[in-house]
Amino acid sequence: MENRCEVGPSGKLSLYTDLLGDPICRVRNSPAYLMLVAELVVVGSGPDKERREIVGAIRGCIKTVTCGTKLSRSANNKPLPIFTKLAYISGLRVSPSHRRMGIGLKLVRQIEEWFGENGAEYSYMATESDNHASVNLFTQKCGYSKFRTPSILVHPVFAHRLRPDPRLTILTLSPADAETLYRRRFSSTEFFPRDIHAVLRNRLSLGTFLALPRGATWRGAADFLASPPESWAVLSSWNCQDVYKLEVRGASSVRRALVKTTRALDRAFPWLRLPSVPQVFRPFGFHFLYGLGGEGPNAVKMIRALCGLAHNLAKEGGCGVVATEVADSEPLRLGIPHWESLSCAEDLWCIKRLGEDYSDGSVGDWTKSPPGMSIFVDPREF
């Protein structure tokens, strides 16, 4: 059923997902998760008078995230995070031969019931902005509203390594130092997970990397936060290829030949550093970059250098692409290398308030709040 469902922008090319035999792989690492399936009972004749066929599936998970900020009364009006319990809908699939029968709507309502039973205040989902069937289902029938439109930025992994910037020092932080840095600097970012420690210590986490000016020293997170350099940047990398793989289908033979030619040239003449397109027409893995942040006039250049490090790490791991997702107004976006043809300029997040009996607190109704400069995209849900 999954293999018959297309995922991705409309057009001739389609993106298929290989779950590597684990149907809950994309929610398994969340604090709480559930998968539901819709079965069709087929009655026939003969010895097997009744058989069951799975015609739909949906996954959901729940976590606690930042939904807004309030000013501290005792810390010089420093913004403090306001947390809420948030549910996420992932992987709603209905078999092409059984669509327009209300199966998707029933699956959404059933998993929302589980969300409510477990105390979730909001539910959200992500889809392509041109996936009209999905958008209409959630906004017109399920009560969701369009909320955020981040961009998915994808960069191919070339056959050659990218050169490091000699003007910078890049450090690998321990999970403890990374947690301290993220909590102190980014916990007020929208969608920041309160269990960031679980993300950074997960077996799929490939590390957190900090870019500093050349010659800068590191004496631990506390010392860094007390007196940071003028410019710095940070990001973390997540190993998605051990969770699932992707495959592009529907490409013409001409397109396949052109892509193959770029790889051959890159391998034959590595010193030319020609950009090559990876083998995306068979299952390929990727790394996801998250927790991107930084400060100072050179932060954009430092993010670019960190993305180069992530590219080389992905090359060593045999990945096809490196991907990330950022807010459309993210200041550091200029430093993230990507190919427009592989990226999604406008991913659509829709949100719904699950109950009216929750306290509005300091943030009010989150579904009506304006977007901020940045969002924190949890790699467990990508």
C-alpha cells in the first residue's frame, strides 16, 4: 500500500519512501507515538471466504515544545519559553484505489482522539503546498488552519569533498555542552523540543558542530556563553538513512543519462570540483541538519562552512543528499547551500487547537500567532 502512494510535488517525478521494514520508523524516536491502519474486509467464495486488506494508514506522535515566550521578571526581561503539548500527524496514506471514500478523514479523527486522551493541546501536520487533496482534507474537513510555510533545502552529495574554510575553527561538542548551548540560546525558538537532551543523545545523532573564528579556544559551554566571540554558528546532524531511504521515480531516460554523466565527470576529474547529481533513481539515504543557529556578522559564512562539513560527513556515510528545513524568514538561510531543483520552497504546516478548555496563558491561541524569524525542526519528525 505504501509503495503505491506517491509523495512529493505534483508532476512527472514522484518521491517514494522505503521504510526499511519498519512502518513506524518516522515516529519511533518520539516520546509517545501510535500507528493506525484502515482495513477493508473482502468477502469472497471458496475456502478463503474473507480476507483483510490494508487500505490506509496514519502515524502520530506527541511531545512538548515551545509555542511562545514571556518576559522574566527577575532576569532583565529575558524571554522565557512557554511550552505546550503538541501532536504531529505523519504519513497519512490511503491506497489510490480506495480514495474519496472518507478513509483519510476517519483516520485523522481517530488519531486526534488519541491525541486528546494523552493531553495534547494542538495537532499539526506538514504537506506540500500543491498537494491540494491533503490541504483540503485538513483545512476544509478537519478544522486545521494554514500556519507556517518553511522551506526544505536539499543539497546533493558530490563525488568530491568540499574544502574547509581555513579562517575558521570547527569543534565537535559533547551532548552535554550541546544541550547547554541549545537550552540557553534557542529554547525560546518556536517548536523547540523540551526533551532536546533525548534528541542529542539519540543513536541517530551524528553530533553537534560549532564554528568559531580561527584561533578561538573552547573551555566549555558555560565559559562560551558567558563571553561568546563576535561571530559563531552551530548545527547538528541526524542520520536519516538508517531510518528510511528515498527514491525518485518517473524520470525519463534522457534525464537519467544526464545525471549519470555528471557523476562520471566528477569522478574522472575530481580536481575540477564539478557539481554532480547523486544516484537518486534508486534508494538513497540522507542526513538532516537541525538546530541551525548563530550570531554575529560572519554567522552566515560560518553556517556555510558547517554545511560543508556536513556534506563531507554525508559523503563518508554514503548518502545521496543533505537536507534541512528552515523558516522562510530565517536570517541564516543565505548560508545554506542547496539546489532549487531538489528543494521545496514552500512546505506547508497546518495546525489545529484540539480543545477549548485549555488556559490561554501568556501566548493565547497559538494557531493565531504570527510567525517568528526561526523555527526548530525536530529531526525525529522529518
